[in-house]
Amino acid sequence: MKARQPSSSAEQEQSVSQEELLLLLENMISEFSYYRMVYDADEHPIDYVFLAVNRAFELGTGKLRQELIGKRARSIYPETEQFWVDFLGRVAKSGVPECTTNYSAAFKRWFRVLAYSPKIDYVAITVQDETQMMNKHHSLEQAAQALEEQQQENYRLAHEEPITGLPNRACLYEALRNKMQSDTVEPFLLIIIAPDNLSGILASYGSVLSDAIMRSLAQRFAAHFPGNNNCFSMTGTDLVLLLTMPIEKDKMRAEYIKAQKVVQHPVNVDGIDYYISVSCGVACYP
């Protein structure tokens, strides 16, 4: 009896390789699926047809392969976003592998998807659930944003006078210190403005009205003397102008008169005009 000749080693390796490949695909931990793309008349991808899935895909989706094979994805998962279709279609057309991480409304989870094309118009993908990692990432982002907002609010509270919204006494002292300690000394003018009759309004009408009047005056001074470190609020009633300028009598007087003119017009609150007079103190450096 003639003995059967064994197959060549190359044929054995090829046969074993194919069997191992099928076994690996079926038992791999990652979800694997294989599709044929569907296009419209203009060759734009509109859907994809299931051709094969592995066991991990069945476990991850809760769908048996008998429910999937030969059917379009959007007939089974209508919520499938167009960006997934575009992503797979791009890989199927170009043959260039791509990896993306995005949210799937159909599964309400985040996925990291690696897509590659064995031949044109066909695409295979492996899927990794990234929901836990993305949720943690979003939680960290939200915590960081909340911390940043709290820090900004703390800075505002520490540097803003609450009634007028202007930089407060601490900011004024810092601005003065920076100007006087600078290597290049620039002369500046300091004008302190105190309303004369605000206490009477406070006594007669209360703090709500007096605060509204001070906010309006503060906005006027900030508008007439724009720039950094120009307008401050020592308290809720005393305003301060810090003006970098030559110490010349005429120019100083002009700025003083300008400050007085800011309050010549009445302050209107809720349709009622209130006339405010102020006293000003002026100092110059050096």
C-alpha cells in the first residue's frame, strides 16, 4: 500500500495560519465586525451591511450574529450617527487604516474604534469600550473648570469693591507701590472723590438707592478715565483716580475740573433724577 505523501511545510503553515486566524477572531477579547459599505448615487456612504461578527461583539451588543448578518446597521441601530458611517466609508474607500474615539448614541457609550479595509468598499473594525475612561476624563475636566471658576471668583472678591464693581483699596495700594518702586519714576496725580449728600439719601431712602447711585457714578468715572489702574473705589462711597501725567499746574487743574464735571449731570435711578455734589482731594507724586 502506497503511503500518503505529507503536505509541504508551507501548505501546513498556511492551513494552520487560517485556522488560527479564525479562532483568534472568534475568541479575541475585543469586539470585531466586518462590513460592506452602502453608498448613495453620488458615492457618499449612507450605511453598512453586517458580514461577520465575533463572540465578543455578540456579548457587547446583546445581538446574536443571526440577527445581524446581511442587515444594514441603521435598520438595527437607527440612532447611528453619520460620523460613524463617514469614518468607515473613508477607510473602505482609501484603504488607509484609521483610529477614532467617539460617542455612540445607539449604545450610549464611548468607543475607541480601529478600522482597516482588506479590499475596497469593505471595512473591518475592532472596538474598545472607553466609557469609563471618558467619564473620568469629563469629571476631571468639570472639576478643573469648577476650580478655575472658583479661583476667578475668589480673585474678583479679593480685588473688586462690591458696591461699585471697581478695583478696591488693595488694588489701589498695589498700583501705588508699583509706581513708586519702579526704576523709572513716572509722575502721577491722585484724586479722591467723596460724595457730599449721599449720606442723606442713604438715611432717607436706604442702601439700595445709595448703592445704585454709587454704581452709576463709578461707571461714569470709569468711562471718562479709561485704562488700567485709573479708577478705584476705596470704599463703597469714596472713589479714587490714579492718573499718570506730567505734574504741571494747568494739566492738573484740567483733570480736576474734568472729574468734577462727571457729576454735574443728575443720576437717574428708576426714572428719578438725583443730584449729587462731591468734594475732591488732589495729591501728586513726586
